[in-house]
Amino acid sequence: MGYIIGEEAQDLLRDVREFCEKEVKEQIKEYDVSGEWPRPIYEQAQEMQLHMMDVPEEYGGLGLDHITQAALVEQMAWADAGFAVTMNGNGLALKPVLISGNEEQKKKCCEIIVNGGYGAFALTEPDAGCDASNGKTTAVREGDEYVLNGRKCFITNASVADFFVVTAMTDKTRGTKGMSAFLVYKGTPGLSVGNHENKMGVRTSTTSDLVLDEVRIPAENLLGEEGTGFVTAMKTLDLARIWCAVIGVGVAKRCIDEAAAYARQRVQFGAPIGKNQAIQFKMADMEIRTEASRQLIVHALTLADKGLPFSKESAEAKCFAGDSVMQTSIDAVQILGGYGYSREYPVEKLMRDAKIFQIFEGTNEIQRMVVGRSVIGKI
């Protein structure tokens, strides 16, 4: 693993690896078929405090540095991508609160997570995927309240979340500068979870619509100031994209391990197929791509830890790792041949899981636009 971490972090990583081997890797198979959210597994993960990796130490969390967290998340993803997405989803919801929230908001949301709750970040809408500025959800100020109306889609953790960070337009005439962010808590009248997605992959992560129908919240639930929601969302996504890359690397590592194990034991023409140069070269490319992805991740996270700009580096890591894990999963299926196409072997699931890493948190086409514009500059 290409992460350099301290001794204490290595001990934690060993515990996470053992947990993933014993309690996640095999047990997750039935949930992948049923699409049921594996609550018992997540409850065990909470006992290990894995749900609060993003919670700062001063608010009762683990207070991990980004590189240590990356090592842990990759290990979780090695066992199951959906598991890693869910555990990391709390960080996605908490990040905008830590960026723009006041002290009271930070304490409240961190307390919810520390006590075993979940959060969700509600940005995407049916007509506003990669074009987040095209959101139709509105927030109208009425006295000491805001009234929210709209519909969000593809929201990770929506069906289990105790709090939501919701973006909404407070002034449609100002474009992105008219978007604001709000905290909405579970049980608020008018707030409901809509359609549950029956997904191709990462099926152990719950993904749903969120419906806001005349949802009234106190004005104090505004995160930051009116009109700063888009900036908050983009800062959140800068970091979220790196975690997508980390999870993708975990899936790729599992593909490599499964393909290598098969290549060692599968005998054709009197010898293990791993002796064939064609297989060795394919495995080499899989490993090179995966380690290159890790190093892009490390560079982006190092910049983030130092408080330096990392938008371009985040896009590079997400784009490269997303394309890499997809190709690596295809190669793993090819190495296993007919067995790779069968649900009897895990690489079929890994290939289904891999595809999303070219899509969510901004498609790889969008990431290339981010990188390209940063290179060309203003025209």
C-alpha cells in the first residue's frame, strides 16, 4: 500500500483489515444480491468508530489526518465499495458544515454522528447533475424561517440520515451566487425520502430521492450566509472527489488480488496461466495504474492537509483513478475468462462496482474540463 502512516495508524489499519476480512468481505455477498442495506455490518463498524473518521477530535471524533484516513478507506473499499461509500458518506455531509457552519451547527452535527447517526449531502437534482448551478430547489425567507421546496436525487445515505445539508436557490436571478446551503433534520414536516435506486453496483450503499414539500426550518439553519451555498458545495466536492478515487483504488486492489490468485492456480496447457507473459503484462498494467492512482491521491491530500489549493489535483486523482479501476476490473474479468463473468467469482461484482467511479461526484468528462481549464487558463 502506497501510504506512509505512523505506527498508531498502522495498528488501526490492522484492526480495520481484520474486521473487513472477517465481518465484511464474505457477508456482503448476500446484500449485494438483495440490495438490502446491511445494518448489522454498519453497527459493528460503528463500534469500531469508523463512522466518525471525519469528525474532528475536539468534537469527539477520531481526528485522523487525510493520509491515514485514505489507508483505512481503501481497506474498507477492498472489502466492499458500498461499505466504504456509506462510511465515507458521513464525511461528505459533515464537510460543508465544517466549512461554513457556526460553532453550534458543527457541535450538533458532530454529536449526531458520534452517537451513531448518519448525514447526507443533498446537492444533485433531476435537472442538475454535473450542472449543479441549474438546481430548482428553492428556499424562501418568511420571517424567522425558510420554506424549502424541491426534489433531490441520487442522495447517498438519504434513507438512513439524521441530518441533511440541502442546497437551494434563495435568489434565482443571481445564478450560482443565489444558491444557499441549509441544515435540515430528520423528522422535519414536509421532508420525505422518495424513490430508492436499484443500482447496478455499490448496492450496499443506500441511494434515494429526497423530497421537500413546504419544509419550514429556522433561519438559524442557514449554513454561512445567503448566496454562499455554491462555493461551499464546490469546496465539499473537491475533497469528496479524492475519496471517490481512494475507494476506486480499494476496488482495483481487490481486482488485482483476485486475478493474481486465479492466475496462480488456474492451469491451462500444463502450467498456471500466470506463467504466460500475456497475463503477466496485464497484471503489471493493473498494478501500475493502481499505484499511480494512489500517488495522485497522496499528492492531492497532502495539499489539502497543508491548506493549499487542490481543485485541479482532486480532479486529476478522481479522473485517473476512476478510469483506472474500470479498466482494471475489465482486465480482472478477462483473466478469469468465463468464470469472471459468473457471479460465483467476485470480479463480476467488482466490475459492476467500478463503473460508478467514472460517474459520481462529477463525471470524468467534467473532471477533464476542470483540469483542462486550469491548464489553459482564462481565455
